[in-house]
Amino acid sequence: MAKNNKQTPTKQKIPAKKDASVKKATHKRRVKGTSEVDNPKYANMDFMLSLVESAAKKEDEKVNKKLAKKALVAKIIEEKDAKKDQKAEEKKAKLEQVKQAYLEAQKKKKTEARKLKAKAKMEAARAKLQPAAPEKKKKSVRFA
């Protein structure tokens, strides 16, 4: 069997880098208080108390912020509801006003009609009681 000289993508040789890639090690500096937090046995009591107080203060601030936001949202919702109710009341009052005006107009119309009817009756009764004055006949003049 003859060897295959054809290179497949998996058999390709990758050229080695000639430059050395060595980085300078940077050591982390010790931050005061971290080891005390890691091992509370060796911690300073005042430091631990201040740590707890600061954490509690942050938590209180968060809670107060949330409560303030909730109060603000509730206030906005309340204002919107009040505005909606006020608009509904105004609309209701306007509708009532229009209704009253319509009823007044109807009443006026009825009274006017009643007055006209009564006036017509009176005229008819007067006409019956007083016979109409006989109309004077026009004199006929003949010119000769």
C-alpha cells in the first residue's frame, strides 16, 4: 500500500510561534479587611461592627427607596382615579343641566299650548254668546 501524501484539514501542521509569550506576573495587593471578613476569628470587633452597620444602612436605603417608589406610584394612581371621578361628575352634572333645560322647554311648550287652547275656547264661547254685528250692506249706486 502506498502512503497518502495528501493533507487533510485535521492533519495540517500549524507553524510554531517564534516569539515567547511570557507575561510579567502581577500580584494582587492585599486589601485591608478582606482577610478579616474571610476569617472572623481574627477580625477586629469595631471593624466587623462597622461592616455590619454599613450593610444594614445600605439595606435600609434600598427598602426606603422601594417604599418611596411604591408610595409615588400609589399617589399617581390615586390622582388619576380622582381625575376620572371628577370628569364623570362633571359629565353627570352637565347631563342633568341639559335634562332640566329640556324639561323646562317641554313644560313651557305645554303651558303655551294650553293657553292657546283656552284662548281659542274663550273666543268660540264669546262668538256664540254675542252674535256678530250684522254687516252693513253696501249701498249700490247706479249711475244713469
